[in-house]
Amino acid sequence: MDTTIRQSVTQSYIDLENEFGAQNYKPLDVVLARGQGVWVWDVEGNKYLDMLASYSALNQGHCHPRILNALIEQAKKLTLVSRAFRTDQLGAFYKEICEMTHSHSVLPMNSGAEAVETALKAARKWGYQIKEVPDNMAEIIVCDNNFHGRTIAIVGFSTEPQYRNGFGPFAPGFVSIPFGDAKALEWAITPNTVAFLVEPIQGEGGIIIPPAGYLKKVREICDEHNILLILDEIQTGLGRTGKFFAEEHDGIEADLTVVGKALSGGVYPVSAVLSNKEVLSVFQPGDHGSTFGGNPLACAVAREALKVIKDENLVENSMLMGEYLMNGINLIPSPYVKEVRGKGLLIGVELKESVGGARRFCEALQTNGLLCKETHQHIIRFAPPLIITKEQIDWALEQIEKVLTGPLP
Ligand SMILES: *Cc1c(COP(=O)(O)O)cnc(C)c1O
């Protein structure tokens, strides 16, 4: 196919999306049709290294053969039952995920936002039943610049105007404080505070890393005031930052940990709330649920996705390759870069404001075979699948160097 025909094929897919779809995204003009490992191919046959990995849902890489096989084999047997019945997958999933994460119990859901909502409900009920906060008075503290999903309750405590504007009225009972500031947490606590919800690293917020020891201090404050610490590890968990959970960098354990994304290796929506104290036991039959949450297909997929993380040493690879990639980027003598920061394979490259935004750099990287997405206006996020090799990173670094040292795109 010549170039014009190929481009018109791409354009026809874009036109279809634009004509019939809601315009709640602004994707790059690349139409993907296939993925394998760290690579994806578009409908024109161009090959790209996926440096976004679906915001960490693809830690195990695209179409991982073992996870696909688990999906297919389970799909032939049993996909869904009403939660009025039990299955041969659910208990095994519970046991394996709890053992792997040192948790006491687990509640499975589908999307990340649903799992965050579940944690908030658990925390409120715990507040009334165990902490004995007066009815309907429970307060939950969150952080400025947070990202926890897109439901109405969750965007209600976002500080990003675009996530909120036009969607009110919102649920009360949330207070927002600066991220990375343990003193601010202490000041915001009242007798009715039941929980503090925070991301160990703010991913969507721009790969914002709190000061060293922040979570340790937060853990102490929560203990002192009998407040639950809820960590949203949907993006930072399951190896992304070079530890299985990002909380391990501070040597602490959350009371409730929210996971999603890579829990299924990107083949199926699976999320969960993990509990270290007996918080989840406040739920009585009928209190909470989900038609698809904990279905046998999801369980089979998640069990295999977790085993892959372990068997392929993805946590260690994330740490080693993360250091290698970050060092490599730091060595690029770029006139455009303000700061490079990250942990494991969650890396943000913040550009100087004078260069006019990260979007055009992402488009230039695409031309060079790397798929990236800007986060906020000036930050490029590099978060490839955790299976990435040194050779693949070397190739990626060559492309990044071309773009970051070339003429302004
Ligand atoms: C992606 C994400 C969510 C929301 O997950 P969905 O599956 O999109 O609902 C929540 N919190 C964090 C930190 C995330 O990265």
C-alpha cells in the first residue's frame, strides 16, 4: 500500500470514532490493531513501543500468552454466575491474592473507580460501627491533585476543575489537603475523620513523588488518631515502582489497599480492595456488590496475571530497568527538560514551560516509534510494560534522545 492509501485507512477509522463516539478523549492519531509484549502495531503496519502500557494495566505486556490462555480456558468452562452461588475460582483467587499481598481479606470489583468507592464505603461504615462516629458525620481526607477515578463521588473531591465542572452536586464528607505534607494531615483531622485516602505517587497528577518518609509519617499519624490509611495503588501497585506495592518504599502497610489495572494484565477489568485490618468485615450480606465483581473469568485471569508478575520477576525487573531508563534519560543533554523523576518504571519527564507543552513531543516520539502520552501540560510519562528488556530500553533511549535534542517539534 502506498502512503496516501495507508493514511486514508487510518483516517477512516478516526472518522468513525469521531462520528459515532462521545468525544471525551483526545487520542493521538494512531489506530492500533495488534499488540504483543511491549510492542503494538497500527492498521498501517507501523510498529511502536508502548511507553504508556495503559496507565500500568499492561505491566505484564500485551497479550501475555499465559494470561490469554487462562482467559480462553476459563471462558470455555464458566464465565459468570450470580453471586447468589459460589464458584471453584473465587476462593482460590482470594487465598492467592491475600497470601501474595499479606492481606487478611479481599473484596473484588471490576474498575478501579468501583474499588475506590468500595474502600470509601468500607471506611465510612467502619467509622460508624467501630470508631463510633455520629451518624452521617464521617469525614474522609484526600489530597489536592488526586486521581482516583471518574464516578460522581470521586470527582466530587477532585481538585481538577475539568473533572468536576458541570457534574455537581457532589457527595459531602471529603476534605482535601496538600499532597506530601504530613503536617497538613495532622491539622485536618477532626474527631469525625475516619480515613485518609492517598496515592503513594500521584500518577495522573504528573508523577509527583512525595518527600522521603511521607507515608511513614502518615502511617504514624493515622495510628495515633485511629484513622484508616487507604492507599490507592491502582497505578503504583503490582510492581510498577520497583516494589510489589509502593508502600514498601516506606516500610509501611495500609489498612485498605486498592488495586486494579495490572491485576488482570490488561485483558479484562478486575479490581479489588485488600484489607489488612478487619475493616472489610463491616460489610454484611447485601451491603455491597457487583454483578461482575469476582466472576470466575475475572478470577482465573487475575490469578494468572499475579503468577506472571512473580514467575517473571517483574518487580525486580521494574526496579533495575527503571533505574537504567531514568539514568539514560538523565544523560540526554536536552535543552527542553526541566526535571526527570520517577520510581521503578514510573517515570515523568517535565519539560520547561517555554517549549510549549508535551503534546508535540509525544507526537514526535510517535513518529519515531514510541507511544507516549502527556500528563498535565508539560510532563511526558514513560511507563512501559515491566517485561521490557535492556535492549528495548536502549532502542527507546535512542528515539527519546533524537526528539529531546533535535529541533523543537
Ligand atoms: C486508573 C486509576 C484509577 C481509576 O481506575 P479505572 O479502572 O479507570 O476506574 C484510580 N486511581 C488511580 C491511581 C488510577 O491510576
